Amino acid sequence: MTSILYLGGTGTISAACVRRSVERGHDVTVVNRGNARRDLPDGVTSVSADVRDAAALEEALGEREFDAVADFLSFTPAHVSTGLDVFGERTGQYVFISSASAYQKPPARVPVTERTPLENPFWKYSRDKIACEDMLTAAADERGLPLTIIRPSHTYDEQLFPTLGGWTDIARMRAGRPVVVHGDGTSLWTITHSDDFAVAFTGLIGHPGAIGEDFTITGSHAPTWNQIYEWLAQAAGTEADLVHVASETIALVAPDLGPGLVGDKAHSMLFDNAKVQALVPEFATTITFDEGARRILAYYDAHAEAQVVDQQLDAQFDRLVAHARSVA
């Protein structure tokens, strides 16, 4: 039985990986601050501790060692430093969750592979992930850290919308109001359901061929953004009035959206998954977003408390629609 410690374990991606690990018979422990966004399956050991506090982690976990530590919660080198201090000597595999947004933007060529340069001048989140990778790679070289790096792209589940406005977009659609789509809506976007991601991820846990390697895990489903919005509209029982706005304009009017848009979603992104599939041949896309959209709407329609309209973003969308139609 493989023992796995998940730092996180209740997020969009990690919750699916925890479920899959339990299904495979692994001994799973989850550590976070106890504010779970998703339920943990039976059989998981839950430890409450601040993962940013090395002393608290040491106290909570005692002398326990793990075959693998899956780090879903490190976003800066300071976070990584804490993880290395606590877990660097007590695991047979340190799995760091980086991001495919760290790959070169805009990409010089697609599909993107693990050898595509890591370079994103637009998004600090991505640059911080690159710095984390650099620190961990140095630890692997200097200390023999048994490192595996994972780069997901856009991974979702029934609680996470992929669009700019999330539930705000659905509320606008159902009210017959236009929704904003970046660019002309025809760029290709690889989108992966977390259940599919979990197959690849758990297949790499404990795999000797994964030590010292990096892997992109994204799946092969890459619809256009227009298709993504239209599938959501169909699942919501309505139609989508799509208004296309340049990504740079959206970033000016709604600056909170800017880095992740200009630094990631604005570009067509296709990925080569040959490397991970060589080790985990059962990994494939089984849930495409037409089905994913139905699952998302089913969840939100059953959870009225989750149907929150972002009033500030809603007003920003109105400004963008008015601008687009005034220059059309």
C-alpha cells in the first residue's frame, strides 16, 4: 500500500486525485487548515495545520514518513522552502504541482511539450511557479530530492467555471444579456476534467520512471472559446449572445482578469501528452466539455448558495459590451 500525503486535498484538482488514490487502495493523508471546499472520501486521514508554518506541520505529523508527498499548495519559493524543510528527507517522491501557464507565452509553436521554454512575462503567478521549479530542481541536483514536476493547464470540475465571469456569465445568459468573450472566440483552449487528470496523476505516484522528470497533464480536448460558452448556454437552457472583445481591452477595463487572460487564455494552447501517456497509458480524455458544462450547471442549479453574481464584474462587462457595440 502506497502512503501519500496531500498538501491540500480538497481543491479542484487535488480532490479528484485524493478520490482516485483511495479507489486505488492507497493510504491517504490530507493536511490543510480545515476549510474544506469539497468532501473527503471515507478512509482519508485529515490533519489540520497551517502548511505555511513548518513547526505546526512538524507537530501535526510527528515522525510520519510517506512514499509520496503531493504539494498542491506551494505558489512561491517561500512556500517551497517550508515544504522542503519539513518533507525533503521523509518522502520517496516529492510531487510539485506547477502550471502549464509557465510555458512560453505566446507559444512559438504548438503543441507545447515539456521542452517548451518556461517563460511568461505577463503573469506573476506563472513566474512564481517557474521560480519554485528552479528551487526544487536545485534541491534535486544538490540533495538528491526525489522530485516529480506536474504542469496542469485549465482543469475544472463541477464547481469551477472556465469562463471569465463564472456564474455571472450564466446569470447574464439566462437574463437575455450579452456575455463577453475574449478575442474572436475561435482560439483553441485545452480544458481537462479533474477526474481525467487524476488518472494520469495517480499513475505517476510511486512510478520509478517519474522521479527526476516533469510532465504536462492536460488531456487532448481543445474546443474553441465560442464552443465553451455555447455549451454552457445549452446546459443552462438558454442561448448565448456572444460579444467579442480584444483581450487587451478586457484587461484595461477589468484589470483583475488581465494577467490570466493576456498571460494564458488569450492564446491557442495545445499540448503533447506523449510523455505522461508513456508511463500511464490508461490516461485519456473521457469527459469533454459538452458533458462538463452539464455537470457544472447541474451542480449550481442544485446549490442556490453558489449562484453569486459579481456585481463589479457584471458592470465591467456592461462597459465592455457598450464599447464593442459602439465601434462595431
